[in-house]
Amino acid sequence: MAKGSDWEREASKMLSLWWTEGERDDVIWRTAASGGRATVRSKVGKNTANACGDLCYTDRIAKPLFDFMLIECKRGYAKAQPSGSINVLYWLDRPTNTKPPLLYQWWHKLKEECRAAGAHYGAIIFRRTGKRACIMLEYHLFSTMAQYCKPYTGMDITISTPHETHPWPEEEYVILDLERFLAWCSPQTITLMLEDLGGAKQHQTRTLRR
């Protein structure tokens, strides 16, 4: 199984090429200690610029992406117990009084990091051993993106956690194939959405592809 650091490097290059439309593979890279430095400093009330999450920008051309969302990269966990594996079905058949699904645990850690970094949204990019890469987002974000993009035609898994049946807050997530998502959601979409969130003065306006 490839190490998490290998997957972070692979994901960095993939996202760099997507963000620059194939021109560069070096505008996004791993953060120091996979965001660990920012976590340590935040515990004593100190902010660390461009250091939260597993990935960060190395060229300001990619800064809008990280102003918009924080990105975590996860890999493997094929032989772990259900509560410690990337197992979507475990959301449904988890025994009572056991640990929440691993994706849920990651997600709520990510939400804390988003608040610390001031990011609008978060995303988890993950790949199970021997499988295709996926991305996990808030369903609200996905549905908002659909207003900027063409209809999404790929398969997705939507997860709802009604408060009455789960011992955690009511939320809704969506999991998508990463390659299909990147083909569907252009960098221009992210920039326009960021502008609509109030970042128009900080970022150059780009025209959304039709």
C-alpha cells in the first residue's frame, strides 16, 4: 500500500494540473507535516498562513482554491476494522454505541480546521487501496456548484445523518469520483463561487466556460 505522503504528492500534481488547465503540476503541494504545524500553533491561539489541511498552494495562482476550501487527503485502510476503514456502508449498519464511521471522524476534524483557517468549505480526497480516487463534500456545496456547472452525469453517493437515528448532528454529504468531479467543476467555477462569497476584490474575475 502506498504511503499517505505518496498519495498527497500524487493528489497535489493532479490538482495542480486541473487548476492550471494542464500547464503546471507544481502550484499545489503538501503542507508542512500535513498541516500539523498549523494545528499545534492554533492550540496556543496562533494562526499559520497557508498551512492548514494536507495541501496548500505554492504559487499564488492557486490561492483562490484554498481561500474557498481546505483539502484533506486520505489513503488506504483496506484491512482495518469497519470503524477504522473507509467503508460507506458502515454509516448504515454501524452497531449501536460504537465509533462513528472513519469518514465522519475525518470530516469533523476537517470542519474544525476550516474554522481555524477561515476557509468557506472543506473537502476530503481519498483513495482506498487498489480503487479509484473519490472526493467527499457537503451536499449543500455540491448542489450550489450545480447552479454554476452543467448537470453532473456521474454516479454519486449521498449520505444523510438524521439526528433522530444517529448520535451526531444532522448533516448531508456527497461522495463523487474525483476525476469526474474535476472534469465537471472547472477552476473558473471555484473562482466565481468565491467571488460570490465576497472575494471579488481579492481575485481576478474569470469567465465561466459555457
